Amino acid sequence: MTEDDKDTLGEFKRLVNMTPKKLENWLETAESKKVGSKEDGKGESVGHESGRHIIRILEKKQSDYSDADIKHIHKVVGYIKRHLAQKPKGDITETNWRYSLMNWGHDPQT
């Protein structure tokens, strides 16, 4: 693991603030399934699929991370940072913005 990977992993641990169980339960909700872009315009959204990968990462020991896991960790950190920068004004409780972040393992209200 490179120094950049280690730095990004630290950010991942800070930004992904949902437990595997909380994220798993969230991904079962209608709100979770309605948000996000879909690669083929149908089926599962990119963020929803990402959430399932995040659960697998969180349930592993760091020493067991694959190259694909490390690559996904970089993607997750980048997405969460970009999305946080686009925070809408007002109450975010029931917004697609929050729901999308939650699919990526970050609840801005936690």
C-alpha cells in the first residue's frame, strides 16, 4: 500500500460514518433505491452498488484489502468530498443529496 493509499484510507475511515449494518439496512429502503445515476439507465444505481462494496470493505481486515478495494476506497473518498461541496441550502433531512451520500456510506446528519 502506497503512502497515498494510506492517506486515502484514513480519509475513508473518517468520511464513511455508517456501520456495515446501518448501511446494509439503509440500502434496503425505497429512498436509497430511488437516488443516483444508473449506468444503463435502469437497474441498480452506481451509488447503491458502491454501498454494497463499502460494506464488504468495512467487514474485512485492512490486511485483506484487494487492489479493487483500494481503488474503490479512492473512488468513495473522491465522491463524498465532491458531493459534500455541493450541499444544498436548508433542511437536508429528506433530500436526494443526503440519500445519495448515504448510499456511499456517509450520513451528513451523523
